Amino acid sequence: MSSKAAVLFRVAAVAEALSWAGLLIGMFFKYVVESGDGGVPVLGMVHGVVFVVYLLTSLLVTKPLGWKAGTLLLALVSSIPPLATWAFEKWALRTGKLDGPELVAHGGTGLFAEKGEPVAA
């Protein structure tokens, strides 16, 4: 899982989830607590930028990580519900989707491979 594409995707996925969380907190203060803007204009812009970065990153890492169309679609759809990109990233790590098609050749770790199980993806 040490490929640059996997690291880039993981950073983008977590950043997108955190920007969602920040926006939700800001909206809580703006609409529930009614304490002014609550940073919503700034947090909204930050989330919008990070959202687009996540979508582009998902499209860019598809080929290097050997994702099929279903995995890509799941990655893109996970950008819509709050914090789902983080959940997708954890699932992708656990299932080897971040190891890429040539795990050993590109320095993947195979963290969740069972003993005696072939490591190649």
C-alpha cells in the first residue's frame, strides 16, 4: 500500500471527510445555535475545493491502483454522504484495493494478507 497513488488517495479521502465534518459543525453553529455565520462561507468553499480534489484524485488513481468500474463508482458515490470517503478509504485498505495490481513489484505491503495466502493482487 505504499504506492504514491494510494497515499495520494488516502490523503484526499480523509481531507474530504474532515472538510465535511468542519462544514457540518459550522452549519450547526449557524442554524441551530444561531451564532452568526459559524464559518460556513469559508468552510463551504474549503469543502468544495477538497471535494473536487477528491473526485479528480479518484479518477486519477483508478488505473495505477487497478480499480474496476464498480470500485471507482463506489469511490465517487462515497463523496456525497458526510464522512463516507473515510469509510470507503478504510474499506479499500482492508480489501486490498489500495495495493494496486502489482503489489510486490511496486512495494505494496499486503497488510491484510493471511499467512500462506499469495500476496499478488
